[in-house]
Amino acid sequence: MGLMNSLKAKLSPAKDKVSGLAQQHGDRIQHGLDKAAKVVDEKTKGKYSGRIQKGTGKAKDAMDRLAHNDGTQGPGGGSAPPTSPPPAS
């Protein structure tokens, strides 16, 4: 077994736990990210507002990917597409 396979096998339980916590506390995490971004923006007097917003957006996207990682990945590692709603009568 290669080094990467061994590392992945050992870190898999931690990833599952982090994913579960992200699902359970997603709203609190997002609120904390917004609060931290606001404080940093105030401390820098708005000089880096664009960069702060961009970084906050990327952090939220990463958190969403962790929270929605329920093992339903399609080919290529992406998430499986959601099922379409039933047709309206």
C-alpha cells in the first residue's frame, strides 16, 4: 500500500466527523465567518473589502462542500446531480 493510500485510510474517519459537524452546525459556522470578516474589514478600514469578501465566499463554499459530502459522488469526483422533481399534473 502506498503512502497516500495509507494516509487517506487513516484520515477518513476524521473527514467523516468533520463532515458531520459541518452538516450539524453549518449555520453557526457561516455566522462566525461573517462575523470574523466584518471585524477584519473594520480593522483594515475597508481597504481589503473585496479580498475579504472573496475569501469568505471561498471558505463558505468549502464548508458547504464538506457539509454536503454524503458519499453520493458521481464520476470525476463531483457531486451527483439532484433528482428532478416529479412532473406537475
